[in-house]
Amino acid sequence: MLRKSNRKSYWKWIWISVTVLVVVIAGFFTFFYSAQKPVRADEETALARIGGKVDLKEQKDFYLYNGSNGVYYVLTGTNSKKKEIIVWVPKSKKGTVVVKYAKDGISKDEAIAKVKQEKNPVKILNVTLGMDKGVPIWEVSYLDKDNNLNYYDLDFETGEWYRAIENL
């Protein structure tokens, strides 16, 4: 009789553990989904602003750039001719939408390689497309050997240094 009671207790704890695990996983996904809502809303805003004006057939990536000259939404993808394009959409409706072919500038990997070569970062934190004073840029944030936060901006078209903010 005692053995049967132990089995019931054993299964009871297994079910409790599984239930707790499911609740924790569901909570994590709910939190993650909620945290992404503002970014998804900005992405939808950018797509709505260029709708019918820019030939973006298939969107791939979305970047949110918050620079000193305002916020830009940047979309990458392909046009109807299957050419890779990048679209810079200012948050301000007064700004001008800029469209460029991806082949006319450096890639994300090339931007990372340039920063690694010139600055020797310990860790790359983020790489994003942006716009500063009408110049399309790649902004690379990284940690240096002293664990300082740094930003290194590269001109999208030339790959040359544009601006650096160091030792934050």
C-alpha cells in the first residue's frame, strides 16, 4: 500500500514540475513578444510610408537608427527586378526617403571587418544602418579591451570612417 502512495506522489511532482516549466516558458515568450511590439509598429509605419512609392517587393531586414539628426527606419530587401535595395525612411514626415542599391555600398560584414581591422574590438554589440546629415552610414557599436562602449560610423558608400564616439 505504501508503494502505491509513493508512485502517486512521484507522478504528482512530475506534473507540477511540467506545469511550472510550461508557465515559465509561456511567460518568457509573452514578455519577448511584448518587448518587440514597438519595433514591429515602427516597421509597419515605415512600410506604410513607402507603400506605392518605393519598389520593395520582398523585405528582409529592418533597422531602427536613433541618431543626432533624428530617427530613421531602414528597410532592406529586393525590388521587382530581384535587385537588393536599401530604403532609409525618416520618422519625420518632412524628411526625404532615400533608396540605394545594396551593391553601391559596403555590406554589414565589410563594415564589421573594417572596425575589427581598425579598432580591434573585444566584442561587437550591434551593427545598424542609419543616416546622418544626408549621409547613409553603418553604425557599429562595440566594447574595447577596457570594456568601454564605442560607436564607429562608416560611410555606407565608401566604407571610410565617418565618425567615432569612444570610451563611453
